[in-house]
Amino acid sequence: SRVQSICHIPPFEPVNNNISFADTNGPEKCCFEFFESRIPVKKVTHFEETDHRCPIRGVIFHTVKKSERCVYPSETWVQDIMNKLQTPANATAKAP
């Protein structure tokens, strides 16, 4: 499947600078660049895990400024935020 890349923009702009969207034959969203700075939990509205077909496992945090940030799911601070937001109203996860 063909993956369409999104251009790189500085990390605090409210755009999807690190997420690529695939056509109908591939995963909906995959992360290829990861935001490595900690994001305060109060700035994250919800999250989603990337599809198991993506080459790199990631979590996408959706922020109050309507941006999306790819983060590593193995990071302790990422797991802490996911656990705090883990309610049916706040989290959506894609099963592998």
C-alpha cells in the first residue's frame, strides 16, 4: 500500500507532523517520528494506539490544542498518562 507523508513542522504547531495516513489497503495511521518531550497529562484529551500493521508501534496523544503527537508506548510517562485516561469516554485503542 502507498503511504502519504505529512510535512515536518515545528513540534508545538497544532498539526499532524509525525503521523502518516495510508490508503484504504493499509493501516489508518502510523507513527514515523516520535515526540520525545514529556507532555503534561492535562494537555492530553485522549489517545489511540497505532495499528499492529504499522512498522513501528506507537501511541498517538490528542491534545487540547487539537494536535496529535506520536509517543513511544514503552516510556513510563506515556504509560502513566494512558492509565489516567483509560476510560471508555477518554481512550480509543485499536486491538492488534
